[in-house]
Amino acid sequence: MLTKNSTNAQLESVLSAQLDTKKCVLFAKAPTSNPEYTTLFFAQKAEVATQATEAQRLLLGWGNSTRILRAIHNSKTSISNGFQVGQTVPLDIFIEEKTVPAYDGQPAKINPSTGEVITYNSLPVYEHGSLVSEGQGGIKRLERTPAPVSVLTAAVMPA
């Protein structure tokens, strides 16, 4: 059984067919403190552009990757009872990067290659997920300016 804390690997192993459709999938439900409402947890596999350089795109084939986006939304329990875990829904997930957490205790975004916290203007970056109309999903990144690079010139050896 999947929960709100399920890993992407667990989502893939249980819901690979649904996720491969690139549609938004309900993967877990949880009661709230108010029995009239239920918290729903959604996932969606999406192609996202990376911040690869032209050289990385040309020589390494980098540029796009597939990742699982997530969003949480409350629903009236009477309505959520009509949804089954594993069901696709006619919505998309939209992720927006911000410098404030979406909730208390949210971990900042981590660069998987370095393990360092990603920052914007020296502030940690957090991802906020929301449900939007189909065709409107994706990621809105904070504009990061690459650090200046020094160009080294090669010494030419006399023949």
C-alpha cells in the first residue's frame, strides 16, 4: 500500500502503467482532523528540461529528463470516496520554485550531483506543487544566473 511518504521507486513499482501515461495519478489518501475532508496525494511523470549547457546537450545528450512531480490537495470526503488509488485524473501537476517552504519542515531542494542545497539569492529553494488544468503542468524555475567562467587559452608549443 502506498502512503504520502512513498518513494518514487515505490510509486514506479506499483503504478508504472498509470505513470507511463504521463497523466496525473492518485497514489494515496489520508484522513484530516476534520472528517468532512480527506487529503489526496497525486503523482505525475513528466519530461522536464534541465539546465544543461550547450556542450552538455551536444556531447552528453543531456537536456531533458523524466521525473515524478507530486502535489497534495484536500477534497470533501464525500467526493474523494469516489476516487480510487491508482486512478488517473484529468489534471496536471505544476511545480513552482520559491524561496519559502510550502509547509513547516519542508526540506530545501538538493542538487543530486553535489548534495548541496540549491539556492537563489543566497536563499534555499523549495518546490510548491499544485493541481492545474490538463496541458498546464510543468515546472517554473527561479531564474539562476550561472557563475562567470574564466576562459583558459592553451599554450602553443613550438614545432
